[in-house]
Amino acid sequence: MQSRREWLKSLAFPTVTGLVLYILTSRSATGRHPGPDFLFSLASGYLLIGLIHLMTNLRALDAMVWGVGMLRQILVGKFRGGREETEAFHAYRNRKEIHRDAGWLLGIAAVLMLCAVLWALLAA
């Protein structure tokens, strides 16, 4: 279970990401109501970070990252044997941390997007 401080720390980066997205896109906004735009940008930040955490939890890109490193070793000439590389790859995958906040971030993004859509519909 995460402490309150760790929870707030994990929410800070998606919030800042959403604020940056809002600042970058607010100049081109044509609507009269900036609230839904702000909520949608904030939700996009949570969605982006949540999806990144989900992808790292699934270890979806580990083989690609390892393969690029392996190619670099082959080109330099520091290639080890097959069994050693397999054991090193499994050790690499097992030592990576798991982001326990991915589900919460995606849930917060869904709620914020729903609120933004409802606000936009009610304001129209």
C-alpha cells in the first residue's frame, strides 16, 4: 500500500503533463468555455502517463530495448554466449519495477474525460 506522500508524488507528474498540454493547446482553442478544454487536457496527461506505466508493467518493450542493446554489443564485438544472454535478459526483466498506480491513473483519466464531455454538453 502506498503512503499518502507517494500517492501525491505519483499524481504530480500527470497533473503537470496535463497542464502543459492545456497551455500548449489553449491558444488554438476556439470555444468560449475553457473549463472542458482544461479538464480534457488534464485527463490526457493522466491517460498518457497511465498508458506508459501500463506498457512498462506489461513489459511490452523490454525485448526491443534489449535487442537494441544486443545489436550494439554485436557491432562492438562484445557478444556473449546464448545461455548467458538468456539469463541476463531474464534478470533484466525481473529487476524492473512495477508501477502500481497505472490502474488509478487510467481511472482518473476516464472520470476527468467524462466530466469534460458532460461539462461541454451542458455548456453548449
